[in-house]
Amino acid sequence: MVDDILEVAKPAAQRLKEYNGSIRLIGQYDADGISATAIAHRMLERLDKEFEYEIVKQLYEEDIERIADEDQDLLVFVDIGSGQSELIKEHILETTGKKVIISDHHEPALESGESEGLENLIHMNPHYLGHDGGEAISAAGMTYLLSKAVSKDNTDLIQFALIGATGDVQKQEGEFIGLNKDLAEEAIENSYVEKRQGLDLYGRTTKSLQKSLMYTTDPHLEGVSNNESGAIQLVKSSGLNIRDNGDFRTLADLTPEEEKKLIHTMIKRGFPVQHLLNDIYTLGNGYEIDEFSTIINACGRLGEPKKGVKILLENDLNLAEKISRKYGRRISSALGYVDKNRGNKDVIYEKDIGVIDGKDEISDDFIGTVTTITMSNGHFDAPVVMGIAEAEKDKMKVSSRATKEIVEKGLNLGEIIGEICEEVNGEGGGHNIAAGAKIPREKKQAFINMLDSKIEEEMT
Ligand SMILES: [Mn+2]
């Protein structure tokens, strides 16, 4: 139940309402952080507060020192701050008279008891209440509940809470769980989102039907995957029109009956359709939630996170499409680098794992996507692929993916990456099938070697 979060949101709501000075809002740059920022932004607007906001990729000690020197006396951190709460305590709470509200879901650095001793801090975090911040609720969800504690007028912001949770990959097999499930039910009940079963294909609302089908490679659809004319054939043989008024139709354009026809044809062809059926959440603006969340996330990756806030607050769909195209071009050019260097053993090589060295050509914001796509399009034979790219502050960003087959045999990539990080003085971890890390630049080769030999061990 979300009631315990609403309860701890009350003092934060009270503080916001009573405070008359200017406020600084600080959010994190991914889809969840941008969504949480948009919620807080609208909430403060509606309270008629004076505020400024910024969106950061990371919150380093020097950022906290800088924020401590800013004019505002009330700081609101969303989707960031829990992990840095020790530093916030040291540089802000113990040394300035500023008040701080943190609305986050990351593992808190401060034990709850330590937070209690700091009267200027209100720290909202699901971990303190026994909820798993990894999958039960996102920062957008936490901030939504804060906005709801401020005023019932803010209940329209619930869509953003679900966009944030989706961006943080909190849905499990297409379904919201934990506190997110309560939020999803509330959103459906109040008609802010619609939910139905359907084909969960990439590009449901933005790509032509044949493209959505041909891009489906997991599971492999014989004669359709990577085969546009085969995909068109499948649509036609289902008795569906490929165009409507001259424009290609998307999966979202089909009526439920038409979608059933398509599913039926796919079943007749022997395709494992059950793996493609999922709950589809459609937002009020017509976008499928995963797709929209990807666009909001893309704003951060492209270094334009405030555009994500604008898209959400103004429902600026033109801007959303513009960002989507720009992001697509950036991904294509990063994939072009992989293609161009096929055969350049200095950049792309394969031992027990496949390695993509992004050098200074793939940014750390794109290496994860490139690794995922390279893994799924069969570029490597290896059971694990890792990409590595330069990040800020003499760090390297590592992104790694494992095949389903090796995970089913018991491999846990997140654990392995976590172990290696301890040895190379890095930070990282993740899930059994996907994990990431930040490591010191000089440990690059050591990291690759260690991952390679650990995977070799697993394979034998
Ligand atoms: Mn988050």
C-alpha cells in the first residue's frame, strides 16, 4: 500500500506549503529523474512558489558544495540525493541553515536513524519503510505521492509516475509490481492510462506495422524477422491494410479485432506469440508508455534533459518526435562505428566474451544501447558482450549483456560485475542478464581480462 509513503510525505508537503522563500529543485537526468522533476515542477507552480531547477547527470561532492552556496534556502532533490545523503549532511545540513527534502528511491547512504537527528532534512525513501526501491517504486512515484500529499489537484500527474517507473525498468514481464501496481491501478481507474493485452512490439505507436514485425528478433519469427517483405506479407495475409489514407499504419492504429486477426495468423504460422503478448499501457496522449519513456530518457542522453520536462509538462509531441529522430540518428551513427570497425581487432574482438571498445567515439550515454543491440543482432557468438566507453572524471563506463541461454544455465552477470568491481575499485552491479559499472580508466584492460576469464570458468 502507498499509504505509508503518503504518511511520510505529509511533513514534506507541510514544509513546502509553509515555506515562503525561493526553492531549488535538483533532479537526475534519466526518464525517472526527469519525470520526478516534472511532477515537482508542476506541484511548485501550483503552490505559486518561486523556484529554479536543474538536472544533473551525477551528484558529486563538488556539486553539493556548489548547491550549498546557491541562494535558495530550501533544496528539493528528486531521484538523486539518497546515495549522497552523507555528503548532503556534511556540506549542507551541518554547515548551512538550509532545509532539504529528498524524494528518492536509491539505496540511502544515511541509516534512517541518522536522518532523524537532522531536523532540517526530510528524507523520503522506500527503503526506510521496507519497500524495495529497485522495483517497487521509482523516484517519480515517490514524488507523485509527495505532490498528492500537497494537494489532491496533483493526481493528474500520476502518468509521470508510471513513465518514471517504466524508465527505471521496474515493470516485470510487462507488469507493474509493488507500490507501482497501486499507482497503475489508480491511473487506470481515473482514466489517465489505458491497459489492455496486445502485441508488445517495438515501435507500437511510432513505427509502421511491418517495421515493428521485422524488428522482432526475440523470439525469431521465421521469414519475418529482419525481412520487410516477409513482414508485409504477414500483415496482408491477415487480411489487414498496410496503409490508411496513404500512410503506413502502426500497430497502435489497428482495432482490437484487427490485432486479434494478426495474432491469429501468427499463431497459425507457429510463432511463439505468447512471448510477445503483454499488458500494453497507453498514455492519455496516445503513446505506449515504454516508447514515451524511451523518448524522455533520450532527452537526458542527448544532453537536453530540460526538453524532457517540457515534453511532459506541455505535452509537446512535436518536440518528442524531434528528440526521437535525433536519438535514432545518434544510435545509428554509434552502430555505424561498430560496423565500420568490424575486423579491427583493436576495437571489436571476441574471446570468451565479445568486446566493443567505444574509444572516444561512442559516448558513455550510448554504449549501453549499442551493447544491447549488438548482442541481439548476432554480431558476436559469445554468451556475454561488453561495451566500454570513456566517462567523466577519468572513469570508464562498462555495459554488459548476457544471452538468455547462459542465464538459464545459472549465470548471474550482475554478481560477476559486482565482484570484479570490488577488485578494480569500481562501482557496479545489476541483473543476471544485464549489468554495468564505472571503473578507473587504468583498470580497463584488467576489467576486460577478469570478465573474460570468469565467463570462461562459467562455460567449462
Ligand atoms: Mn530512478
